Amino acid sequence: MTRPAEWIAAKRDGRELAASDIADIVRAVVDGSISDGQLGALLMAGLLQGSTREETVAWTMAMRDSGRILTRAVGPSLDKHSTGGVGDKISLVLAPLVAACGGRVPMISGRGLGHTGGTIDKLESIPGLRTDLEIDEFEAAIDSVGFAMASAGPWLAPADRRIYALRDVTATVECVPWITASILSKKLAEGLDGLVLDVKCGRGAFMKDRTSARMLAQSLVEVARSLGCATEALVTDMDVPLGNAIGNALEVREAIECLHGRGPDDVRRLTLELAASMLVSGGLDEDHSAALARAATALDDGSAAERFRRFVEVQGGDPRVVEEPTRVLPSTDVVQDVIAGTAGTVVDIDPMALARAALSRGAGRARALEPIDPAAGIVIERHVGASVLRGDLLARVYGTLRPGEQSGELADAWVIDTRSGSASESVANTPGRHIVLEHIS
């Protein structure tokens, strides 16, 4: 076997690693024969010198194959991955919706770190619900309900777990080939027939501009397709918060509203767009329009909500949450109102200011394994496009500040144009907001 120093030198000098070398490296990552220092040096060399498409495919495949791969069952296996954003609760609505339309959705999700909330943290705010499923339990839940949502177990792409942890401490996170291989190694281990990627773009996203978001989306699509998975990416807006709720139990409650055919318009529209793309990629509908219509019907007739109820029950949670979310989900009496200091029209909301405020109250974690408060978060009462009077309620903030945190003046997150608007009017979301910025296929 080639020594780790030779792999490092090859990348340092800009040489392309062969697929066999990459397979050897990944085996060394799993069995521990490459040290953290050596692996960190290799990651930095890869960041500085870049990787070819062939190298990225080889990394993805080797990392995927470092663990077990779910067996494909009858019916198309479909999933979605989001790069994360402020108020992104789409997975909670999307998975049961696609299952209600005939798809099989084996959704492995993560916990939140920093300003982006994790799907697993949101789900675990439902009393009793288990997300730490063994692989056999996970497959059985999918067979029973049509979908399951669980945290990544030790069987899933174990090489990525070690590589991801080192990327975080070696300043090599922002590397498109490493991001691509990390995301796809885990998603393709689900044995997928079709994958839709929601690449967020804007102030509240990891990718701040269209150019970088497009670059990541194209890399993900090309690599996934080269490995035999029908894949499409949507570049979507994350310049303002998605929906009205930010925080775990609060976002579950909003997702349940959407499952009942209600909820914020932007959450519903993005969910339907992603669902339609998934249904087409799995061959369940011939075109996007037919898939949109089918998905909208499943939201409005209660089919998706019933799937979610069955999912909660199968994974040990309290199924009453679907009909009585306010009663079942965790709540807090610690509430702070955010009040408008002037009259006018809301023309902007800073998503990161709201994310930081929610994080400071325990809705997320700044460090891995930090405890969270499932009831903490923010509910926006006046979104972009709303007219407000001085003294109107802009938002409610739930939860107690963590020790050492500063509350700040959260009202500054709302930009109010005082030149227009003289009546108090609640507008749930920006009228006509263009959520999907670009399709990449």
C-alpha cells in the first residue's frame, strides 16, 4: 500500500489521485491506519489544489461503500437534501407528502450546528419519537409507512464521519469536492433511484451568492448522476427566513399546519416544487405539472398528514401531535415581544439576526453535543411585505437567554420603509416571492 505521505505529496504537487489510491485512503480512514495529522494535511492539499470530477466521483463512491447500503425495494426510493437555512422545516412536510404520492423515502438527516436547525432536533421535540434507529428498524419503518426519518447510524458512510469532523477543525469545510462527496456518500448509501437537492443561496445560507450555489449544485448533480442516481438541484432563496417559525417545536407545529393544507405560502410552494421534482425523478409522474397537482391534492386531502401520523406512531412518538400540536409539543412561558418602533412597510428581515437570537435562547447549538431547548425559538408575526404601525407586534421570542448571551435589539432585524404604509396589515409572506431561483439538471 502507498504510504500516506506519498498521497499527501501527490495532492500537494497537484497530481490527480487514482481511484484505487482513493479507495485505499478511505479504507485507511476507517481502520485508523492514517493519522488525524496526515488526513488533515491531505484535506488541506485537496482544498488548495482542487479535485477533478473523476477524483470527486471516486471519493464519493469509496466513502459510500465504507459502510452498508440500503437494499432497494419495490417502488422508487427517493430523497431530498437541503444545504440548510433559517426556518427550513421542509423535510418534515416533504417526506410524508412524497410517501403519500407513492414514493419510498429513506431520509437520513442530521442535527443542527450553528445557525441552521437540524431535522433530527426538530423531530425529537415530539415526545417519545425515536430517531436513533438500527438499520433493520429503519427499513421496517419505511416498509410500514412509506418513509422514515432517522439520524445517521454507525453503518452509514463511516469514513465521512471521521473526515467531516476533521474538516471542521482544519478549516477545510468550504471545499466543493469535499462537500459533494460528504453529502452524496450518505445519500447514495440510502440506495436511491432519485435525489433532489435544495441548495440554499443568500444571507441565511452556507452559500451566500448565486455563483457559489450554482457551482455546488452542478457538482452534486454531475457526481450523483455519474453514480447512477437520477438527480436534480434547485437553487432556492435564503435571503429572508423560510416561513414564520424558527426553532424546533415551533417549526414542527408550522410543518403540521402545512400538512393540513395550511401554513405559510412560501413553505407550501417550496415543498410542492421539491415534491414534484422527486416524483418526476422516480417516474411516478411524467411531467412537473402533473406531479405538482398530485402533490397539492395529497396535502389538501389529508393523505400526507395521515402518513406523518403513522410515522410518528411507528417511531414511538405521540401521534396526537398531528391534531393537537400545541398541547403535545414542548412550550415555554418565557416570551418576549418584538415591537415595531415606526410605521411603514417591512421591506427586509435579516435572517442571521433572527438565527442568532434563536441560538442564544437554546434553539440550536454552537458546539457539537450542546443541549438544546426544544421550545425555544422565534415566530415572525410581520414578514416582508407587511404594513405596520408603531407599536405593532413584529415577532415573539420564546425561551431564556443562555448564560453569557446578550439579548440585543432584535427589532433592528426588520427594515421598515417609512415612506409607505399607513394601515396595520398582517402579510404571512412576501407576495410573489420567488423561492426557486434556478433549476439545475
